[in-house]
Amino acid sequence: MRICTVLGFSLLIVTLARGQGYRPKEGYVPDSTTAVKIAEAVLVPVYGKKQIDSEQPFTAKLKDDVWTVSGTLRCPDGRGGMTTQCDGGVAVVQISKVDARVVSMTHYK
């Protein structure tokens, strides 16, 4: 009985050490579209929907298995239109491609 308990406990430890569940070959965030959706989902509760919508479109770039998602800065051009050539800042989120963990999130001014 004691041997069965020790073997069962050992099997449990090995299983927990190896991790649980399925891990996709391309990671949980395989493409830029997925990265942008995750970024928007975490940004809206913090900065508000109006602010995040004003920074559309968001772009995502992958480097070393980390997606960097950035908004687009828009300012009035003085002629009734908008321009991206202006002072200010946008939201930036870094997301792990492998496990979808938010590595960092900030909003520059």
C-alpha cells in the first residue's frame, strides 16, 4: 500500500512539473491579429474605450517571441484633417507569443 502511495505521489509530481494542457506549436499568440485583439482587451479597462478607439489602427511587430503592439497617434492638421506627424504618445503592450502573458503595458504621453 505504501509503495502505491509513493508511486502515485511521484506520478503527480512529475505531471505537475511538466505542465498541464496543450501548448500550440506556434504559441498562443501566433499572429499579429491575435496580438492586437489581446492588447485591445487589456487596454480598454485601463485607459477607456474612447481613448483606445482613438489610437486605431494598432500594429503588432514580433521580436524574440514577444509581440509589441502600438497604437497610431493622430492629431488635427490645422486644415480640418488629421495627421500622424505630431507630438504625443500612444498605448504600447508587449505580449508573449508562447503563453499570451502580458509582459508590459504603458501609455506614453
